[in-house]
Amino acid sequence: MDQFINSVLSGAFLDNLVTWLAHKLGLVTITMWGIQFVGTFPERILLLILCSFVMATTLAVADRARSPQWRVFILIVGAFVWFRGLYAIFPRDYSGDVALFLTLLFTIIHLPEWRPVSNTAGNLLRFGKVRLLLSTILVPALAVLLV
């Protein structure tokens, strides 16, 4: 058994394994994978920050609207225009579907309060903070991951 392990771990076997992997994968393939892995991580972080900023701006603009109908309209149109523009910059086969899904998710998060009026003010404020975090962190993160 020791002889088998020594032959497997010998230099000739490892050389053959590395040569086989190099021919199968190719140096260009491995290099491009490494560049994309290292290069896209900082870009995705910046894109996440930009997307979070745009969603927060959309929420701030909608909050200043006087009528509830305009608030909903600004939220829906603002989110859809941003996500559709984002996926127009990074086109995929499913770009329109993803933009529509993210807009729907953003809209569901900000649906008018559907819980009974008997809730305490503390619960409503806490739920508002959760909504804010979901719409400025989770939805943009999902959008960046699906790019």
C-alpha cells in the first residue's frame, strides 16, 4: 500500500496531472476566470452602493409626494426605470423579467399598511425600519447578484 501511495504522489504523476489539467482547462480559461473573479468583486460592491443610493433617493422623493397615489406611482416607476436601466447596461436574455420581478418585490415591500390599526406605534416604526433595510439593502443586493 505504501508503494502505491508513493507512486501516486511521485513527481511524475503530479506533472502528468498538471499537464492534463492545463490541456483540459487551458491557460486562457483559467486566466480569464481569475480576472473575472477578482475584477468583478469590487465592481459589484460599487454597483451595490450605487443601487442602494438610487433606491434610497427614490424612497425620499416618494416620501415628499403629497398624495398616496403619487407615492406609489413614484415608487413603482422609479424602481422599474432604475432596474430596467441597470439591466440595459448589463443585458441578458432575462433582463426584462428580472427588472419586473425586482420592481414587484420593491412594491410589495412598500405596500400600504395592511395590519390592523390596533398596532402600537413602536411596532409600526420597527416595521418601517425593516422595510427601509429590505428596500435599500436586500433588493439592490439581489439586483447586483442577478446582473
